[in-house]
Amino acid sequence: PYYVDLNQNLFLQASLHSSDPNLVVFVDTCVASPDPSNFRTLTYELIRSGCVKDPTYSPYYSPYRNVARFAFNAFSFVNRYPSVYLQCELVVCRYNDYSSRCYQGCVSRFKRNTGS
């Protein structure tokens, strides 16, 4: 566990350990939950499909392709839950493959109208 005060900036870094220097890491989705085994019911989205959902979320520059850095303000799920758990989905792509997910950024998925 990592202990922080409410509204304190929390800085995170994810690293890919690979012998291939031509790989890039992209933070696609990060969701918080008060339950470490349930990230579907009571959740809070920081970033979803590359789209920032929390106004305190900030990506940070990394001089390394295989490292993704970001930060957000620590928060709580009401006073009933003493802990917040984070689950992130990262994407690994080839460097300079501009058709890959890593280079698309925010992807909004629109639902179609099922009317006649």
C-alpha cells in the first residue's frame, strides 16, 4: 500500500521491460475502485480509451519510449472505504507505427441509433 493524503498529487510510472528498444507504452485505461476484486460496480474512471475523465489526471513526459508516466489527485470513495485500488490497462505498440492504438490518443466510441 501507498499512503497519501486526500487531494495530494500521486505520481505513477509504468515500465515495459523488454530487450526490444522499438516498443512504446501507452496508458489506455485507469479505473479506481474501493474493492480490489471488483472494478465494475463502484468505480471511478481516471482515463478510458485514452480519453481523460478526471480533471486532475495529467500525463507526464518520459524520455523513454518504454515508460509511461502520469499523475492525479488522491481521492476517497466516501468515508466508508479506507482504501482506493487502481487498475490500469496499458498498450504496447511498435515505435512509429502510427496506425497502432498507441498513436490514436483518445478514442470515443459512439453508439448507433437502433431505430428504423
